[in-house]
Amino acid sequence: MNSPDAPDVPDARPRATDPAPVCSAKGCRTPAVWVLAWNNPKLHTPERRKTWLACDEHREHLSSFLGVRGFLKDVVTLAEWERGSAADR
């Protein structure tokens, strides 16, 4: 999904060797604090989750963008998401 305000972020979860993740809002380079998990039911299976990252300032805007389309499934802290990723290994 491409939008002018929030570019799509790859599904890959961050690894310790990756650079610090930044907010997905257009032009924002602030470190990410939140993970917005979403899917487009017309394109993705129900269990599939795409992700956008958000800083505190852009969390509500990005959540609203996904929410009005019925795409938003979950909002968790980046630390929580990474703990879940480590548990999946």
C-alpha cells in the first residue's frame, strides 16, 4: 500500500544488527517507538501482518489512516514487538 503520508514498511522485523528503526511517516526520521500491525483484507490472508513504524508524534495520524480503511489490527510498542519476534525464533 502506498500513500503520500505513510510509506509501506517491509514485514521483516528489526534485528540487532539493523540500523535504529525510524518512523514511517513521510519525511520523519525520528526513532520509532510504536509498531502498527495491519493488513488489507482484499489482498492479504487474515493472519498476515504488514507493519508501519511510528514515533509518538505520528502514532495517532498513522493509526487513523489505517483505521478508517479497516486495515489496522494492532498497535504495540516496538519493544513489545521485538520481544514477540524473539519468542518466535
